[in-house]
Amino acid sequence: MDIISHGLWGSIAFGRRNRRSFFLAFLFGILPDFLAFAPHTFGMLLGLNGHEFTFGEPPSPQAFSPYVYDVYNVSHSLVVFAVAFLALWAAFRRPVWEFSAWGLHILFDIPTHSTVFFPTPFLWPVSDLQVNGISWGEPAIFVPNVLLLATLYAWYFFIKPHRLDRIDIEK
């Protein structure tokens, strides 16, 4: 799934308490991809890592530095996420629900990444199991994703507030 969709899904699922919560869930939703790909992408844009940035087809898997794969393994592991979630819970003495957007990111990536290009290592380091999913760039995945996000955000920002006003008036 694209990085913006991950942020939007994280926000609508775990960031509805207030603006801070919304923004925090958005950041946690994009963080796995940002950690793995941002340094490499910025390097390509600046011409620092020997690869040119091109639009269109995804780059060859060989175009990525080994560290990208290492960070991707860590940032896309449900095992690592669970340990981090529990550590935050212990540190704050309460669950940090916005952090769950990171886990949701991984869950969405499992069926929307093929084994051809960055399959999701969701059980790393325990297992190398990977799912050969349908690429998120396929119209069968991308279009419903965008439509569902648009519907949920329309409901959340436009329909829900008016509906709640009517309920309060009736009480």
C-alpha cells in the first residue's frame, strides 16, 4: 500500500480522539516505510547513491542498498511491533493506541505486496514466511482502497458530526 494510505488508515483507525492523536497515528502509520525508504529515496533524489530517480515503474530490487532490506525487515515485522508496543505500554503504563497504526501498516502490507518486490517479512526474525499477495498498485486493490478511504473520511468529517448534533438535540 502507498505510504499516504497507510497514514490515513492509521489515523482513521487509531487517531480519532483529537488532532494530536490523529497526527501521531498518521506518523506511526507511515513510519515503517519512511524508515526503510526515506534515506534511500533522498539519496536518489540528490544523486548520492548511484541510482537516478525515475517516475513510473518501480525500481529494480537490486537498486536498493542492503540497509534498506535490513530496515525493512525490522520495520515490517509484527514480532518487532509487538515488542515495541509492549515496551511503550510498560513505559507509559497504558497502551499507546496510536502506535497500533504501525501494526495496521504491516497487516495491510501482507496481502498487498507480492514476493517479487518487497514482500512483507511479518514474522521476522522468527520465520522467513512471506505471502505472495496482490500488489497495491493493481487497480483491483488501489481503487477500492482510495474509495473506501474517501468514504470513511467523508463520514468522519461531514456526516458523523451532524448526526451527533441531532442525537444531542433529541436528548
